[in-house]
Amino acid sequence: MPEGGASISGTTSGTTSTTTSSATSAGSRRGEPGAPGRATLLVTIVLGSLTATAPLATDMYLPALPEVTRALGATASTVQLTLTTCLAGMALGQLVVGPMSDRWGRRRPLLIGLAVYIVATALCAIAPTVELLIAFRLAQGLAGAAGIVIARAVVRDLYDGVAMARFFSTLMLISGVAPVVAPLIGGQLLRVTDWRGVFVVLTLLGVLMAAVVWVKLPETLEPAARHGGGVGEALGSMRRLLADRAFSGYVLTGGFAFACLFAYVAASPFVIQEIYGASPQTFSLLFGINSVGLMVMGQINGKVLVGRVRLDRVLGLGLAVVVAAATAILLMALGVFGDVGLVPMAVALFVLMSAMGITMPNTQALALMRVKHSAGSASALLGTSSFLIGALASPLVGIAGEDTAVPMAVVQLAAALVALACFVGMCRPWGGRTDTDDGITLRRRAADGPGGPGGTGAAGGTERAEADS
């Protein structure tokens, strides 16, 4: 559709709209449950695809890591830098693209980012040396950041409060297909091609994603809600966000939880294939099963827990399970239980990954609940912290070579404990507080009457988190 596509948001950056100009605009307003029209379904699918950028760029490539090590004559730790630089690029790119989307809207920066992503991915397919592959992966990450950060910002444009937490869980179901399918496709591709063929397929998927975004994703940030300032205003906005203790706490909690997850992503190809002797296809199957666990728990979170249990408590439960699973993995890696074999290790990794289905959507929702404006900048800070900390975890898991799972387990447990400490120490989830703090309260709107589901009143049945000030 044209660059100035029709907005599907009836509000501006968290401010409730009282205008009911048409059924279409009213039905799409900030997650109102009363009008789940075709446009809403299409936008949900597109956003889910955009959040899949990171798992597509990493997980499809995972089964090929040992082959890349041999083909380019590099060490395991050097090849793992291709993951590190991709994640670092996605982290730094979000700091640029997030504020850009607050200034120019969501569509334009997104389409430019996808175009560059396609070119960088194609260059990865023809990289002659590991050094150039690392450089091209950095460019791929920088450009791929657009899809990740803007998808979260669009969710904040459209949803508030508990509705936003539920929508993040729905996105996890859609985007969760990527980590299930990607390694399976990667493993099967290695039967008929080499690791370069994996990047060719990623290039084609990037072209498809860009085409779908061009046709199906309308602009969600109205011109009146955009920021006209430059770099100084963007930096000032980020500084104000980081000054919020609880917001910073959720940012760090999410970042270290992601580091725990990415320690698994970076090390599991070597742990499962080299230490436990599994084939690339078996590794891909186990990776897919773990991703299914993450998706299922994400749906339990959105359909069962959210709205019934306070989000902070659900997040705390998820972090506790991650710590327990990481502890079990470390004990098995150290041989405390003897030679346990692949199955117990796979079960512990499954539990750890499944718990991420609770921690990730609730961390993002709780952080973004605190933001009325500058959703792009807030999304950038969330994404940058996660990818930077995750990027630091990648080389650490390979520091002792390919013959032990202890470094992976140590990084996972350390990251999980730091995440829990940040959550407890900075977010302070105890006491009789609401889902958000520091003047932000969760307001449950009435479910019946003119402002209830399907109504056209200002509340529109949406559960909101708005600043009292």
C-alpha cells in the first residue's frame, strides 16, 4: 500500500480517543475486543512475522555452525562470533530505528530496514572468509533490527495494559513458529546444499516479508503523535525512560533472561551434536520441541494467567523456573549425577525454554505499560539491552572449547540469577501495588454497556495502563 497508508490506531501514544468517526477506526482502536476485523488479524500475522526476524536469522543457521567451522577453517568461538555480531547489530540498530519510527512513523523505517536486510543476507551467502561473514552478519543484524523494534512499537500504538500482555502472548504463538520451523528447515537444507544455501533461503524469506509488509501493514502512528525533534530529543527521551527505576529494572530483567536463552541458542548445536553425538536433524528436532514448549507456555500465559494473576507474580514464577532449570543443567554438566546422557539434559533445556514463554512477554508488557509516548524509543531500549547482553553471552559459552557443556550452564545460571536480582531489587514486585508503579495504575474498564465490548465509547472495553500525572 502507499507510504501514507491509513492508520488503524484510534489513539495517539496511550491517550484515549473519544472520536468514533467510523466502524473501521473504532473497531481497530488499541485492542478493543469488540471488533476483531480482518485488518486486525492481518496486522497480527504481519507483526508476528516481524518479531520472527531474529529467530529466522539465527535458528535456521544453527545446524550449519559445525559445517561453517570446517568450511572456513575457523575455530568454534570465532564462528560463534557470527551469532554475536548479528545480535550486536540488532541491538545497535534498534537504538537508531526506534527513535526514527517515533519521528517518521512506523512504515518508512521498517521498509528501508527490510530492504537492507535482504542485501546483507545475500552477501552472507557468498562470503569467502569468516571475517567477511562476520561483517555481513553485523550488517544483517543492523537492518533486521527494524522489524523487531517496530513490531513492539506498533503493539504499543494499538494496545494498553492487560490487553497488551495478552497480545504479546499471541505474537509469541505466531513468531514461535519460526524457531520451530527454522532449525528443521536448516537441518533438511544441509542434506541438499551447504551452509551458503541456508542464507539463500533466508534472502528469499526476507523478500517475502518485505512484500507482505508493503501490502498489508498500515501506518499505526498518527502524524500528531510523532516527534519532530532530532537526535537530542531522542537521547533525552531515552534518558527519561532509564531514569524510571522500575522501567530500567524490567529492561535489565529481560536482557539477562534473553542472555540465558541465547546461551542455549549459541551452545546447543555443539552440546547436542558434538558432546552427545546427535545428528543435525536430531538437534533440529529437539530445538523445535523446545520452541513448541515456549509457544505453549506463552499461550497459557496469555489465556490463563494474564488477567487472573498479577503480571509481576507471573514474571517472578517464570524467573524462578528458569533458575531451577539452569541449576539442574549445571549439575548435570558437572557430572554430579554421573553420565546422564542426552535425554535428561534435553528435558532440562525444555523446561528452561518453556519458562521463557512466561518471562519474555510479561517483561515487555510491564515495561511498555509505563510508556505513554516514545514507544519506539522504549522498544529500542528493551531490544538493545536484550541483544547486547545476549551477544556477550555467545562467545562465553564457547570459551572452554566444544567438549564440555559447563560454560553454557554457568552462563545460563549466572544470567538467570542476575535477571531475578534485577527484578526483585529494581522492580520491587512485593506488597499491595498494582501491575505498574510510580504513578501508573492498571484500570479495568467495564465489560458491559456503551463502553464495553464492541462499544464505541472512550473506554472501549480496553484495560489500560495510564499515567495519573
